[in-house]
Amino acid sequence: MFIPFILFGQNIDMYLSLLDDGQVFGVKEKIPELVSKYPNEPGVMYLQALLTIDGAKALETYSKIIEKFPQSKYSVESSVKIGEYFYARGLYSQASRQLCLIPRQYPRYPGISRVISLMAGSFQAIGAQDSLKYYMGIYQSMFPNMDFGDQASKVKPIVNTDLKVNSLKPKSKPYIIQIGAFGNIQNAKRLKLQVSQIGYNVEIKVIETNGRTLNAVRIVSYKSKSEAERVGKVVKNRLGLDYRVLYRPKK
């Protein structure tokens, strides 16, 4: 019973090898047939995303693989591809947030050294030396036999300032962007994942409205209404989501 599945998995690996050899056209010709026969197979979805020119559409497919097939090997590959996409686009904050999670979620991933290298490069690009030091410390403990190259030597110690703790007051960010409210928590989680994958910090907040309990999906948080509005417009343009900017100061 399992032989056809094994053979199919080998075929996917064969197509991936052909892509690595630069034979894109030949693989692309096979995609319509594969999608027709195996529309919900993660390997086929992954191949489809690899060959998709539209970056946003590829991200959507990678996110769908992660959500629907978390135990598949293509889930970790999709997570890495999302991180690589952000890195290649110069979206280093999003890349670092995506990549820093992968070693802990998928510690047996064979390309973990490259993931950590990209993560380190992302943190360095945005000057987040404290975050770089924190994560490198974790991963050096997790993978004591791994050669991190010169990444560890690039970690600068955190500078100890003479500022008093009381003077380091957190900046107020009272504005949030609400992009949906659902009675079904799974719908809320699905939207949260979709928006998180394009680089925004999203949370789900349980609210009461008109006697109903809803799960509000919110992008958080911003210092000004105008800043929140700008982000809302970007999300609407990219994902077609309506939004509301709300004033929700923390008590």
C-alpha cells in the first residue's frame, strides 16, 4: 500500500534535483499534470511555489504548506524559503524573525548551518547585536559540534551603559490594526499566520461585542495613527484585507 507513495516521494526529489541542475523548463511542463493528480500533496505544492514568479503568491503557498502539513519535510523547506525571500528582498527584520525560530522547530534540518548564517546576517544588517548574541548562544549550545564559521566572532558584547533602569521607559504604542474578528478560533489563527508570514507582528485578542465572544486578529502596535494607517494600507493592497485602526493604550 505504501509503495506508490514512496515512489511518488522519490519523483518529487527527482524534480527538485532537476531544478538544482537548472532544468526549470522540463519540470515546469510537468506541474499542471502533477497538480491535476495530486492537488493537495505538499511536495507538489512546494514545487509549484518554487516555480511561481509572483513572490506574494509563493509565500501564500509556503504558508499553506506549513499550516496544513506541519509534519511534512516540505514544511521546514517552506519555512526556510520564506526566510530566504525576506532576506533577498532586504526585509531583514522579517527575515530575522522567521529564521531565528527554525533551528528550534526543526533541529534536524540538514541545512541548519545556512539558516543560522542567514539569521546572523539579518540581525547584523539591522544592528540587533543583542538579539544576535542571544540566539547564537542558544544555537551554540544546541549544536556544539557545528562549525558556525566566523559568525560567533562577529557577535559583539552588549554595551553596559550607565543609564538608570527607571530612565528606560518603554515607548507608548497605543495604536493597533484590527483585520478581522471570528467566532471560530481556527479562522483567526489562519489569518494570523497569513499576515505574520509577510512580516508583521500579529496577535489574537478575545473580545466581547453585542453579547458575542469573538477572536480579534490584530497587527500590533504603533506609536501614531498615521503609522498604523500606512501599514493597514500595505496589508490591504497585498492581501485584500479590510482593516480598522484602533486606539488601545496598555493599562
